[in-house]
Amino acid sequence: SSGSNESGFQLQLENNSNFDKILMKHMEFVKSRIVNEEDHLNKVWGYPVIAEHTPEMEDSVWSKVKEENGRTERRMGEILGAKMEEEFMQFLETSNKVDSYYALFMYLRLIKASHDHRSGQYIRKFYGGCVVRAKKNFDQFIASQVTQIKETRVNKSKSCGILRPVHKFDQFVQEAENLFHNEERRVELEKGYKALLDALFQAVDRAAKEQQKIPYEVVMFENYHHIGRRLNWMGLATLSEHLKNCDKVLLA
């Protein structure tokens, strides 16, 4: 029923929001450990602060800076060791087992953190190493969502209306766009959108044919209208073909 759908979505939203807060706290803790260690090495032991490359830096200067960076990074690696990375990876894996939906937050947050130039180079490198695992979890999450959409079945004797996977796609887009607003590195996310939309279009067509209470055209129109509104709101050039597909059904 739509009431149970809404309460289920609300619970998922609350769980997602709580997890996102926990993830951010965990990432802040990791960042503070790295910053404090780098600061300690610099002030107490005279290790150079890890420096960034700048456009005006000459090759000979950058070569020397890289050498100094490497010295500090090696020492930080010896002190922090693989333990910190193992702990963080374990956190990612445990969270993913609790709810695969969390993969969205882990992947998007880590992508942003690994390219955030307000952070130090060592921090970006650390999160860059974690992105690979987070991407794998994200890909698996998208694949599982596609499978769920393909397995969608309707009660033939009841009115169909807007399908549950269409509402779920709505929720997914809102949360993803909220996280990735103005972010340039969106290739994997938009690939995920395409996979979900392709599966959705097939599921809507199949449901419209399977159910017997409402004319096929009405089910198609309701669902494609809902999807089309969301695609218009997103305004992504990469999804223009999917939007055209919606318009074609709506104008038929």
C-alpha cells in the first residue's frame, strides 16, 4: 500500500541521514589524526610539511619538494601504519553489510574528500585509496537495485498507479544530488542513473501489460510523467535520451 511505502521510505531516509552523520564524524576523526601527526612531525622532529605543486614551481624545485614530501609521507606511514587504513576499510565493509544503500554515501563522500584541495595531500591520498573499495560497493549496490527493479511484479487484480521502484528512484536521485551538488566527478553516478532508468522503463512497460485494472496507456502515462518530471528537475545532458523516451510516451 502507499501508506506502508511512505513509512518505509521515511525510515530509509532517517537511517541514511543518521549513517551520513556517523560517516562524516569518522572521516573527521581520520583527518584530525593525520593533521595532528603531520603537525607533530614538523614541530617536534623537523620533518617538512607535505607541500602542494603550484603552476609557477620549476621542475627542479618540485623534484626537491617531492623528495621531501616522500620523506614525511614514509614516516607518517610508519607511525600510522596500515592499521588506520584497515580500521577505516573495516568500517566501510561493516556499514555496507548493515545496509547496502549506505554505499551511495560512502562512495560520494570519499570521492569528494579525495579531491578536496582544502585538505592536505596525505589526507587526499588516504581517501583516494579507500575510493576503490567504496566504488566496488557502489557498483554492487546499483546492480542489486537493477535486479530488484527487474523482479518487480504487480498484483493483476489491483490498481497499479506509480510503481514502488519509481518512488525509490526518486528518493535515490534526491539524496545523490543533495550529496553531489556542483561536484564535477559524476561519471559513475550518472552511469548508475542510466542503468536504473533502463531497468525502470522495462519494469513500467511490463507492469502496464501485466495488470488488468487500468488501461496500459494510463499506467505508462502516470509513471513516465513522474520519471520525466524528475529528469527535468535533474537537467543532465547525459540523460537527454531517457528524457526523450519519456516525452515520446507522454506525447503518444
